[in-house]
Amino acid sequence: MSEDLKNWQPRPRPERKSIEGRTVRLEPLS
């Protein structure tokens, strides 16, 4: 029922950068 995960690798972490939207701005905490 489950898939073979022996070759699984985690996704890379997102870049630490500010993201601006129309009404909000997200910034890294540290």
C-alpha cells in the first residue's frame, strides 16, 4: 500500500528572503 521510500530525500529549504504581497510583507525572524 505504501511506496518504497528508500531513495527519498527532503526538499531544499526555502531561501531566507522577504516576500511582499498586496497587503502583507513576510520577513525571516532571524
